[in-house]
Amino acid sequence: MKVSVALSPLADLRAAIRVATFPTLKAVWANPTLLFRPASLSRVFFGAVWVAFAKPTDEGGRGPKLSLLPHATGTVLDLGAGLGHSVGYFDRKAVKVYVALEPNEMMHAGIRERANAAGYHEEDGSLLILRPCGAEDLASIKAQLDGAGVRVDTLVSLLTLCSIPNPQQTLTRLVREILAPGGQLLFYEHVRSPLRDVAWWQGLWTPVWRVAFDGCCLDRPTHVWVAEMTDVNVATGESIGMWSEQKLWGKEGEPDEHLFWHRVGRFVKHSG
């Protein structure tokens, strides 16, 4: 593996430190207790990073998103909605309700702005921004969806499954308990490389990377977890395959020797 590729995260770390140090210090000055809450401090740091880099990151993933997100229909639950860039890729006639799940409240104003521009509004029920909770907070997600009277037809994850806690368990529960039968899981994620040397470097960088970028891990084989996901037959209690359809593809033009190796997937849940 080329040294330039192995050390490529250094440039991203320098850029993140450059844009996020002052906003983070400002937040600490206003609330010194952040120094004793590393997770909250990391979230503040990453929030400042994302404000600066969300647009170029969105543009970098434009190709995969254009091939993936037009499949979304009905009510969409966007995991880790960030600043709401995904909403611009939906077919407004097909996607009736946009539900944004974003635990970082610094992002909510951006979500609302982009959703409104795309025709989704809280006033008419076509936009729902979930009160601060993470993907692992199933009870809170269920309660808010039930309160709004909606069921999820499409579950979307864009560069999010790399950072959620207990990813296999959390994602399986979301699909089993939140996604409607026959619904879709659409994802675009950077994942663990199948190349041994690349995967080694991904594992080496992850402890540093997750601190700076709000839990983001470079070495999760998310696409494999999704493909192997199972459900339970309610009548018999037996394990059954989760998907009636599945399609997995890569990011066009992306080299295999890459620490941020992406997979794109459209998986359709069994109908019952």
C-alpha cells in the first residue's frame, strides 16, 4: 500500500483542526463542563467540522446518491441527517414525509432550511425533525413516529453507520422494528476494505479518527452486516432472511486501495 494513501487522513485531520479549533474553544469558554464530557466535546468539534465540509462531502458523493436516493418512497427516515443535504435528491412526488434523525442539535437549523426549500414543512406534517436522540434510542424514535402518525417506508443512511453505537444490534432493531414490511434500506457508507493491508491501516487510524469525528470508525464491514441480517418469524420463532431483494455496488472511479472505501446498497425488506 502506498505511504501517501496510508497517511492520507493526516490532511483531513489538519483541515478539521484548522476550522474547528476556534468554535470548540469558544464553546468551552461558554460551558467549561465540556472539558469533562469528552463525547459532548467531540460532538461540538465535529459539528464545526461538518458545517465547513458538509457541502464538499455531499458533492463528493453526488454520483452514488443520484443512483440511490431516487428509489426512496413514502415516509423516509434519514439516519444521521447532518445538515439535510439528502433531501435535495428525493423525488418530492414519491417521498411524502421526510423524518430527520440527527442527535447533534447544531445541525437542526440546516435540516429545516434545506427541507423547506425542497417542499417539506413541519406545519403540514411533511417534515419531522426528531427530538434529540440517536439511532440507538428505539423507544424515543418509536414514540415520536407514533405521535406523528407515520410509519417508515424507506430507511436512509448516508455516511452514518460508521458512527452509531452497537452498530449491528442497532441497525437490526431499526430494520426489524421501525422499517415497514416491504420497505427499503438505502445506504452509502465507507466500510472496511477487503484488502488486508488497507484494512490494517483503517484499524490503526480508527481510534484517533473516532475521537476527532464524533465516533466515526473507518473499519466497520457495514455492507456485510446488512447483507447477513436476519429477522424472526413471528409464527414459528425461526430465523429468516431479512431481504427479499438486495443490490450492492461501489463508487464509480474509486480505487480499491483507499482508506475510505465506499459501498452503496438498496435492500428491500421481506413483506411478512
